[in-house]
Amino acid sequence: DVKVTQSSRYLVKRTGEKVFLECVQDMDHENMFWYRQDPGLGLRLIYFSYDVKMKEKGDIPEGYSVSREKKERFSLILESASTNQTSMYLCASSPQGMGEKLFFGSGTQLSVL
Amino acid sequence: GENVEQHPSTLSVQEGDSAVIKCTYSDSASNYFPWYKQELGKGPQLIIDIRSNVGEKKDQRIAVTLNKTAKHFSLHITETQPEDSAVYFCAASRLHGSGNTGKLIFGQGTTLQVKP
């Protein structure tokens, strides 16, 4: 089975901190994604990557950056955390040619105080 | 860009009844429509998907129908069971020729509760 692992289930940070959310997939998938999930808003795409060292902005990239140095790892970075970034963050991956069939991690619930 | 609206936001049914969740999309070029199920404490999981060259697809107790003219698609769950209780998300995207696609745009989600 495909496994997408997010490093933390719960995270509490203070405003202004730099925050790293890590995601690792074990199925050699080309594509990786970061979404945030908020009640009533569904899942919104922050950034995605189709290849190592490649990244593209999603619908809500402001305040975020990403890093993909290795194929299996995709990191989301909050340069200076703010309270409006309190949310559930979901990482996903999908194989080449099947960009839509996403496999999600269990999520990281981030609280910024 | 694409916009996906999903209704209802919450749905409560009695075990054994059917449940229907509806989504509308705005981009007539969208041609791929998946449904994801998210159980408590887990990430969403793909349960069924449909492409625009097909009007209906069924997998055991779940089915999806697509009306391209009206730009809406629906998830149907028959003979609901307590384990069907979850949050369901619809989504839409436009397939590119290479298979490496554009973005999936998700609906707002529907919380389904199946009462025993």
C-alpha cells in the first residue's frame, strides 16, 4: 500500500516562528501536493511539485514556500507563522500519468498562537 | 478558474437508506471528477471517479452520475451503513493530454452521518 507520512499529527507554534511541515511518500510517486483543509472551505491547494526541485503555486501560496530536494520528500515552510495559518495541512502524492488519483497523509493540525 | 460547489454540507440518514451528495462545477472543460472519503483522524481516500466520456459509474453500493450539459455530478450511496459515516469531498479537474494534469479543485465537503 502507498504510504504518505506526515511528520507531526499536532503542532503548536507562536506567531512569527518559522515552521516546517514534512511529508514523505514511499511509492516513488512523481507528483506531490500540499493542501490546507478548513471547515466549509474544503481542500485548497497551496503548492505542488511534478519533479525534484520543481514547484508550482497552487491557489493559496501566499505566506508559504516549499522544498523538494528528494523525490520522496516534500516540505511545506511557513516563513513567519500567523494566526490565520492555523489549519489542517494535508500532504498528498500521485504517480506519473495519474495526477488526479491522490494518496493523502493523515494530516498535521497546526495551531498558531 | 474552476469552482466546485457541493451540497448539502451535512446529511443524516437512517441505516439502510440511500444518501445523495451533489456537486456543480463551472469550467466546461473539466473532464475528471473524483470523490474522496475522509474518516475521522485520517486523510481523504479516493473512493470512485468518473471521466466525462462516461455518464455513470458504479462500484458495489456507491455510484456516481455525471450530467455534462448541466455541469453537475452526484454521489449515490445505497443501503448505507454506520461505517459510511465520514466527510465526502467531490472534485473536478481538466485532464491534459500527457496525463499529468491540472489541479484538482475540491468542493466544500459533506459530513454524512448514518444512524444505526
